[in-house]
Amino acid sequence: MPEKKDNRHENGEQTVQRLDKWLNISCLFKTRAQATKACDDRKVKVNGDVAKPAKMIKAGDILTIKNKNGTFVNYTVTTLAFKNVSAKDARSLYIKEEIELTDEARELMKLHYKSLKKLKPKYKGRPTKKERRKMDNLKKGSLPWT
């Protein structure tokens, strides 16, 4: 039977935590569902890599989050918290650093995200019967309006 990896420090404290939980506890997102959605929409990176909500983070990791207005903010994780804390205490969980982008870089980012939207499927999960029929008709070459 394989041994389960223990993520605890010598003094009994946990050394890693789920990304979506930490984003919620640190008050960067109001709810854990919002944090999960931001990760699913590829708006959160951990150490330069796009991260899923279940990604385990530790102190010292650098999170890059894209805000609604298109700006990027780096957050360096200083400590982990496993219970909800006040907003004042939550600010001590990270160090915030805003990233300034040139106009050219912003334009490139817009083009990049436009191309990603075309590749991303409209619906998550399994297609419905109606959607499956539409896909079959498109594959056969018949026109959907005839």
C-alpha cells in the first residue's frame, strides 16, 4: 500500500494549501466559487504557470492575477491561513505588487485572449442531445438551416 504524502512541517503546521481556499481566505475573492471560476478562466497563475483551483501553494509562491480592467497584479504568498480571518489580518498573508504594461504589451494581450476565446469550448462537460445533433450535421456537411 503506497504511503500518503504528509504536507506537515516538523511542528505540526501544514506547509501547503489549495489555491482556491487561500484566495478566498486572503479576501482576494469574495467566495471560493469566484476563486475557482477565476482559475478555470485562466486568470490566475502560480509561479508563471496557469493554475487549476486544486493546485497546492506554499509560502513564497508568486501568484499573478488578472483583474477585470486588464491589469495584472503579483501577490507573493507570505503565510498560509486555514481558517477565515478578518480583512485586516488577511492583508498580512501576501505582499502586493502591481505590474505596469506598455500599450504595445496590452494590445498583444488582447489579441492573445481573443484567440483563446475561439479555442475554448462554449459549454463545459458533455454536450446535450441537441448540441450533439448539430455537431453531427456539421461533420456530415449538411447545412443547419436546411
